[in-house]
Amino acid sequence: MWHLQSAPSISTYNGALFRTGEGASPSMSDKNHRQLWCAGILAALISAAAVRAEENPATAIMNKPYAAQLTLSVDLTDAARKIIRVHETIPVAAGALTLYYPKWIPGEHAPSGPITGITGLKISARGTDIAWQRDLVDMYTLHLSAPSGATALDVDFEFLSPLGGGEFGQSASVTPRIAVLEWNQVLFYPAGYGSHSIEFAPSVKLLPGWGFGTALERASAAGNEVHFKPVNLATLVDSPLLAGVNFRRVDLAPGAHIPVHLDIVADHAADLAMSEQQIAQHRALVEQAYKLFGARHYAHYDFLLALSENTGHFGLEHHESSDDRTSTDFFTDPQGYLAHTGLLPHEYVHSWNGKYRRPADLWTPNFNVPMRDDLLWVYEGLTEYYGDVLAARSSMRSAQEYRDALAASAAGMAQRPGRSWRPLQDTADEAQILYYTPTAWSNWQRDVDFYDEGELLWLDADTLIREKSHGQHSLDDFAHAFYGINDGAIAANTYTFDDVVAALNAVQPADWRQFLRHHLDVKQQQAPLDGITRGGWQLTYSDKPSEFSKADDKERKRANFLASVGVLISTDSDEHSDGELIDVLWNSPAFAAGLAPGMKLLAVNGEEFKPERLADAIREAQHGKKPLALLVQNLDYFSTVEVDYHGGLKYPVLTRLANTEDRLSNIIKPRS
């Protein structure tokens, strides 16, 4: 559980102190020297943190404790109907009172609290109903008045868990066999207080025989009702609960003094199977993460993994746990495992990058103060980079699979003509909207691709450090110094753009401000591939898809022809019908022919559409002059479209650059 009781320390790097020590930076091979170097960085951090904490304007609200403990009882026994029943007790004094429903949910980067799921709301005091009124501007705010003599409010309601669709907490979380309880969905809290200053005593009632996992610590249990130790509101929201009839717990750090577990629920008991190799790989992930960062910022950690075709599929980071949801075949099908092995490493890295070290604009005193997403290229981009690196270092992915996944990401950015009008920085700034926009024309509009482009940015930084230092330093030194401070500390430690620049300069002097601003502000269609080429490889294309590309397309239920003819086609996914064009590459041959997202491909050269038939047709057109003849449906209208393309099939791969240093292979070597 997250023992965070007071205002978080707000720290920054002291640029002058770092610059003083630049000339004496130790080599990676000199362990003792490196430890002394990091100790000097730590001293600078602690000193700066003390200064910044005093200047933080949110300190006052954070240190204002709520008078008494709230209780929260959640009943999940009607999970089959997606009905969650809630009783909450809020100690109050008589008079006007404002209640908040959590609006800005950490990790979702948006005002996405699903308040539309609240039904049957009844607020009472001493058995008497109390009238409440929703704020006319902010739908997440309720106004009421506690009557004379009242000492507590009883708040009762149902939360109707979403049926499906939506993102994160707006997607399906409850089924007849599985429930993921996100506490922010089932509570109100008093306005005027910080989320760290309001204490809750939570409990949950489960269906008989269900197992559960959570970062919360158990206080007591009776029958199928579990009471947890009191925690503040921030910790409660940061500690989801995973429960289900098919439950398994795997120890990922046997014998360690800081426990790490993988808690799994699944639609079917057979889906809980993990091979010994898979268990060893997940244990190696924990080991490699610690070797990378050099510190832990949790008392214990739980991966909460739901394997279901009936819930949303995503990952959401928390400080001492992660809410991970993916397909039922994750452990049992090699393609499913290959396609999704980046999920758990990504969310695990967030414990350091995003939860402990947090962008200052994403740290807010409570869940109804707006967050700003301008540093998501660090928060998500660097996490994407190290999530994939750790997947390789732990052998969850082979070196070839790592390169194939990187090639797919790089090709995705190469197929982003929207970069010509919209810079990376703007995609981060608008993230609170972009997570919820349709996929149509995403290559031209751009979406939340600060994940993939951020990965390329940080690969560029890593290879540049390695080149300039002649292999003596790497981005790992930045990660160790920036995230590995204050071993055991859990309170959020924020940073700014200037802090990132100063920390990079401490590792390897360079014009990092200009380097980052170029990546963030440039408008050009060309993808930022310098990190790949400096790493000793180049993005090329083959007429056969890699094993990763085949697995990724299978799991996403799509056929990807963006690099060739310029279409991304659904193979009967939940969101798109079979043959529907998910996206059409702007200015591609398919675009020039008049195709657009939402149209449905019915036939290829007179035969019923199948992905393999389109692939065969593209292959045949490479050796002839006839265009592809595609029968398409656009709403109620049908037409034959001719696509004049003769370039053959193209699937992204990385190929080795002759006479160059293979830095990419060095990056993914396990750390000893």
C-alpha cells in the first residue's frame, strides 16, 4: 500500500551542481566511482526538494487534514449484471457542503471519471433525506447542506459499470467471472481538501469463492467481505482491486524483502497457465528493472492481470500495482504472448516514471483540479522506450522480436504525414482529448502517438549519449540518477522540462534543450529515425511480415497494408466490421483512388475480400500494369475503385548497417 500521508516533496535538479561535476563523471565500469557520483546527484536532489516543497502553492491544501475518517463499502455480488452497490459515510458538520466525484483520473490523462454511471443517489443524515443539486458548470460537483445536529452523511448509490467501448475506466470492467474495482468510480469526497488529507476505511463484498489481488492491505475478513486498512484518498484511488472466480497468484521475487506478485484472473481456469519459462521471464523483468533504476519506490508491488475477452484491453499504471487487461490467450498462445509482452513492463516502469517521478503539471492536490499533459513524451514516451528494452533484457522478447517491434513502431511514425503540420508537443498537449477521438484519418490527424514517437526520441538520446561518451555512459545513467534516488521513498517527486535537461547534461554534456525542442517542435513528415541508424540499423521493408507483425495484426484483428497500398483493414474486430477500412494513409495510392476510413472492402479483382487475396493481388500487380480493382461499400452505395499501385508488399524490418557499431544490441543486453 502507498504510505503517503503528507504533501509530496517537489524536487528539481540543480543545474549548477551538475555542471560542476560534469568533468568528473565516472565510467560505467568503475562501480565505486559511479556510486559516489550518484550520491552527489542524490545530495543535490534532496537539497533542491526542500527548497521546492516550501514554494509549492498546493502545500497548504495538502496539509489541511479532514476532521474524521470516511467509510466506503462496495458490494460486487451483482457483478453479472454490472451493478455495483455502494454505501459511504462522510463525517460532516452542519452547514453548506460541496462534494466531488473524481474527475481527473491519474494515468488516464483526461477528465474521464465516469460519473454517468452513478444512479439511485440518496444522501441522508440521521435517516432524513437531504436535497442535493448538481453544479451548473461542473457536472462532477454536488452542492448540499447538512442539517443542524448532523455529524455524518450516509451516501448510497449504484454504479452501473460500462457495458463496453470507451477507454480505460469507461470500458468494461465487470463480468460474471471477473471484476476490476476502480475506487474512484464508487465514491464522493468533500471539496476543499487534498486527496492525501482525507482518510478512508474501505471494504468490499465479493461473490463466494472469488479470489482477489490489490495493493491495499487487509485488516480483517468475514465470509466474503474484506475490510482493508485505512488509507488516504490518493492511495485508495491508486490501489484498484482485481477479483474473480479463476484466480492465481505468482511470486515474482521469491525471498526478496520487498515482495512483487503477479495476480491473475481469467475467464477460464486454463488461461491461468504460465510456463516455467514465462515465470522466469517475469521474475527477470523485476530484477532488470531494479538493476536499471537502482531503487524501489513501493513497499510491495502487485501486477493485476485480467485475461478476458469481455473487458477492455489496456494497462493503467499505479504506484504499487498496475491494472493490466489483455486477451485470454496471453500465456497459452505464442502469438498472443509476443504481441502483448510490452504491456506489463510498460506499466511496471511507470512505478518509477509517472508515479514516483511525476511531471509537475500532472501533480494536483485532488482529483478535481485539471491536469496538464505537456510532458507526456517523458511520462509515456520514456516508459514506452524502457518497457520495450526491459522486455528484451528479461528475455520476454528475443533480440529479433525487439527489433521487429521497434521496426513496426518506426514504420508507424514514417506513415504519419500529420507530422508535417502537427508537432509532437501538440499531441501531448491535447492528450486529454486525443485518447477519445475516432481512429479514422489518425495518420493525418495524429493521435496519442507520443508513445511511439517518444520511444524514438529516447532511443535517439540513448544512442547519442553512447556515441558522445564513447560507450562510457548511456541513458541508463540518466534513469539511475533521475528515478533511482531515495530508495524506499514513495511520496511523489515532481520534475519539469528544465529538470530533464539538467539531468541529461549531468550524464553527458550536450545541447539537450535544443535536442529535445527540435524533437518536440519540428514539423516534418520524415520520421525521427536517427536513433535507429546511430544504433547501427536502418528501417527497411520486406515483402513478408515479421513474426511480430503477424502476431500484432492477429491480436488487433486487422490487416496492415499501410506501407504498400495505404490501407489498414479490420478483420472483424469489436469496433469495426470485417473488411472495414480502419484508416487510409493520406496521399497514398488508396487515398488517390478515393478510398476513405469507414468504407467497406467487399471484393478484390472480382473475388470476395480476404486479407490474403488482397496480398496476392498486390503481389501480382507488382509485375503488371493493371490497377487493383476493389469493390467497396460506402454507406448504402457501392462502387468499383481502381488503385494504381505496383510497388509490391511492404512490411517493416530493421536491417544491419555495415561498418557501424551495433549500439542497439548493446542497449538490450541484460544488466549484470
